[in-house]
Amino acid sequence: MTKSELEYPKSVQINVEESNKLTAEIKKNIETHRKAAENFRQAAKFHLEAAKHYKEGRHEKAYLFTIQAHAFSSFANEVLKKGLNFYTTMEN
């Protein structure tokens, strides 16, 4: 028996190939969340600009910023949807 076999129950032991795959999946997750966060950050920026323009009575300009904000929110959600779909395909 190896040290790892003594420390972990058989149900949670993984081999090196599975470990590398898991590491790749984790790296993919990190990148996915970063991309989504950047898009949400841009959406927030455009929402704040829209609010400013609405407050100043520039409703047409505010509308354009709102459209841009919604686009970035949609991009972020697409990134998450595509990047995190492996959660639904992982075996128990």
C-alpha cells in the first residue's frame, strides 16, 4: 500500500491521468470565471453610464449604454454556459 492509499478512501483516490484532467478542468474553470467577470464588469460600467445619462436627461444616450450593458451581460452568461457545461456531464 502506498501512503496515498492509506490516507484516502478508495472512493476518492484518483490516478495521475485523472489528476491531470482535473487540473486542466480547474484551470479551464478559472479562465472561464475570469472571462465572465470581465464581461460583467463591462456591463456594470455601461449600466452606470446609462444611469448617469438618464439622470442628466439624455435618454437616447442612456438607452444606447443600456443596450451595450445587456450585450456584455449576455456575453458573460454565454461564457459561463459554454465554459462550465462539464459540471452537468461529470459522472458521480
